Amino acid sequence: MKRIAGLLIFIVSFYACSDVKPPEPFGPLPSERQIAWHDMEYYMFVHFTVNTFTDKEWGYGDEKESVFNPSEIDCRQWARVAKDAGMKGIIITAKHHDGFCLWPSQFTEHSVKNSIWKDGKGDVLKELRLACDEYGLKLGVYLSPWDRNSSFYGTPEYLTYYRSQLKELLTKYGDVFEVWFDGANGGDGYYGGAREKRKIDNKTFYDWPNTHKIVRELQPSAVMFSDAGPDIRWVGNESGMGSLTNWSLLNKDEMYPGGDFAKILGEGHADGKYWVPAEVDVSIRPGWFYHQTQDSLVRTPENLMELYYSSVGRNSNLLLNVPPDRRGLLHENDVRSLLSFRELLNKEFETDLGQGKKVTATSIRGKGYEASNVNDSNPETYWATKDSQTTGDIIIDLGAETEVNRVLIQEYIKLGQRIEEFKVSAFAGGEWKPIIDGTTIGHKVIRRFPVIKASMIKITVSKSKACPVISNIEFYRAPGL
Ligand code: FUL
């Protein structure tokens, strides 16, 4: 009897010992709405307003509402193309700097309700909402803070006006995944006929915290974008370039939309107090709005691939602008390029060569945190080391000499962004050869390198703020060199 009791105690204590605790979260963490946003990765920006018909980039605010008259508008086409292109949502300029509203706002006359389009009964937001639902896409809204039409602009009444419009957008069109607050302001405008320059203090005029509260209250799952968050930050340029070192962390307290922070916004702050990841916004054409003269200047599929690597491949999301033309359709050239890019992307990441292959690590935290978690297709499992260890190697045995030229790595960001430096090397010709030196990882890093024939690949975490936590590693042999 005693023997059996002893054995039982042994078994119980053995399993108790192997119950290894997960790493404590480190530093600022993403909220649930930010995690959902990270997973979206690639979505469409739609710039469409009176500018489309006046051939401008920044409308003055004095255009007649009658100029807005798309002859064949079809939001279902936008959504179909976005879906086929692999995008997860659409963000529309509900109101750009000209103040013209694409929905029949009750707070202004400068909107679709006074256009001849559909006899003033049309509502682009409504049509887009239905189209997004049909194609399983999320909807986001851009509401320009700078309004060159409103006579209130520059006065305290403007805030009431702006917030009333925001409330309309956030209550009448279903779930919104992102609200885009632009920092631009060029001073002069029509301003209800005043035709003058109105300068505002970007830092104080908009009283952002109280506007943010409205979004949180009406759309708790929506992330808010601006130069300085609160949830998502601008990447600091409009050329599609995410930063190689890219912390999803930011000391945003001293920052505000329209401030001079472009340099900081690229890299973020390694010691940032808040989780505020970067979004890369860029247009498929030179302009944000459609101009016929730019029909031959649409980015090629190859160029879009470059953008993908310099955004999604660098721990950022890609918000790609595709402006509808005067018919209200995405132009044939843009559609062709987008769909060919999607094909290229499919070929680029066709077969994960590391999937299910044998993985070992120099050390593991314990049971449940094995190296094999990085190629099990489960984003919720991860490799982790003991708390005292902030470096380590993971080796993926490809089984045979295999050509490789891409690597994709993801941290388990629910526990924070930790890794500061990593390396990738390949076992080729009987020795380890260095391929890549990297810094941050975060949600996702994808790196290209010349084809190498390797039997094993090693990922070395050489510097990390806390024990590394990696959820996913993939390898590819993309076409070309
Ligand atoms: C900028 C605006 O001034 C451009 O017109 C465009 O909307 C771009 C996305 O943001 O700040």
C-alpha cells in the first residue's frame, strides 16, 4: 500500500514539475482590436470625391456639388477587386479636405445630397457597406479634420460639427474597423465664402482626446489611426517604405497629428510606453485621386511586390490606395496590376518548405514551449526559452538539400515585442553560412536573399529584451534568383 502511495506521489509531483508557466508579458501589449488589425495586413484605401471630377488633389471647398456625378459607380466592383487582390478591407475618404461628404450628412449642404448623382438620393457609404458585407471585407472611414468648406473651421463650433459627422459615420454604417485621422492642413480655403487662410494649432485645436472617446464609445473594436495613434501610427512617408527596424512601440504622449515627427514614426521607440504599430499608406498611382493623365503611371505588379516586402515584410500593414475614376469604377489598368500582383504573391509563397520539418533549439523553456511550435501552423503555440535566457538558436532540418530564398518570422506579440537582433544562416557545403542580419521582428518580418541550397536553416536570436517568444517560421523558394 505504502509503495503504491509513494508511486502516486511521484507521478503527481512529476506532472506538477512539468507544468511550466508561460513567460510573463513584457512591456506594452497590443489590445484585442490591435491584434485583429495586425492580422489584416493588407487592405484598400479609396480616395474618391469632387477632386475626381475637378482633377485636383486638394479641393478648395468651393466646388459645386453638381460636379460629383459618377456615371457607373459600382462599389461591388471595388469590393470584388479588393477581395480578389487578397485585401481584407476598404477605407474610404468619407470626407476629404474639400469638406464634400460622400454620405448625405445632415450637418452640411456640401454632400452627395445636393449632387445630381442619383438625384441627390445616393449614399456612397451605404453602397460600400453593402458591398463589403457581400465580399466579406471590413469597412474603415477617413474623415478629414481639415475642412476647407466649413465656415466653422478654425472656431470652437467646428469641433461640434466634426464630431457630429463622426457620429453619423459611426452609427449609420455598421461595424467600422479603422478610423483614419489625417494630420494635413494647408491653411487656405473657401470656408463658407470667407476665402482666407485659417491657421490652427495642431497641438490643441482639435482636442483629440474627446474625439477619441466618441470612437471608443460608438465603435469599441475600431482602431484609430493618426501620425501619433492612439492605436495605429503613420509610418512617416507616403512612398511605401516601412522601416527595417520597426518597433510597434511609441512614446506618443508628446505627439499629435500634423506634428513634425516623420523620422521617429518609421522606427518607433524601442523603449516606447504604448503599443502603436505602423501602417504604410501609399497610392497605386502618383496621386491619391484619379487623374486620367496618370493612367499610364500605375504601379506594376513587380513594384507592388516591392511595396509588400517593405511594408508587410517589415512589421507594418499595407494600406494601398486605388482611386476610382469618373465612372466610379477602379480603372482597368489598376485592376490588371492588382490581380497580377496577387498571382505573383501566390507564387512567391506557394509552399512553406519548413512546414512539419524537424525543429530543434539550443534550449527550451520546458514542456509546451518546444521548438516544433514554430512550424505547426498554430499561431497560438510558440517556442520560448527560460526567463534567464535572452538568446538562442532554432534549427530547422529541411531533410535534404533544398533551394531557399525567403524567410518569414513572427513573434508571439500577445506577450510583447521583445527581439532586438536576429540572424539567419544556412548549412550549405558542409558549413554554416550567414544569410541575414536583422533587428526587430514583431508581428511579421519577411526577408529575401539570393537562392541558397541548404539542408538546415538556423535562426539565431542574438539580442532580446526578455526571453524570445517565436510563434511562426516559414521558408520559401520564390521564383527568380
Ligand atoms: C495626406 C492628404 O493630404 C492626402 O491628400 C491623402 O489623403 C493622404 C492619404 O494623406 O495627408
